Amino acid sequence: MAKKNEGFHSAAGLIRYFDSEDEKAPKIPALAVLATAIILAIVVELAHYMWHM
């Protein structure tokens, strides 16, 4: 059985974890992620097409 105040402490820890951003972490622009996904999808489709020729 869960304790009465257990959820609050774990939620506070998660909030504190996600609020602290590392300034040294690499920042990846959303456009770069989208472009990479599109290019990867094209490569996979081309490979699928070439494989079944």
C-alpha cells in the first residue's frame, strides 16, 4: 500500500530534475531533427526499392 505523502516527494524530484538544464549540453535545432528524419526515410525507401528490383 502506498504511503500518503510518497507521490509528492517523487513528483518534486522529477520536477527539479527536468527544470535543471545543462548549459553544456548540445542544442539540436528542431529543423535539423526533422530534416534528418526525412532524409533517413528517403534512404530507407530507396534501399527497399533497390532491394526488391
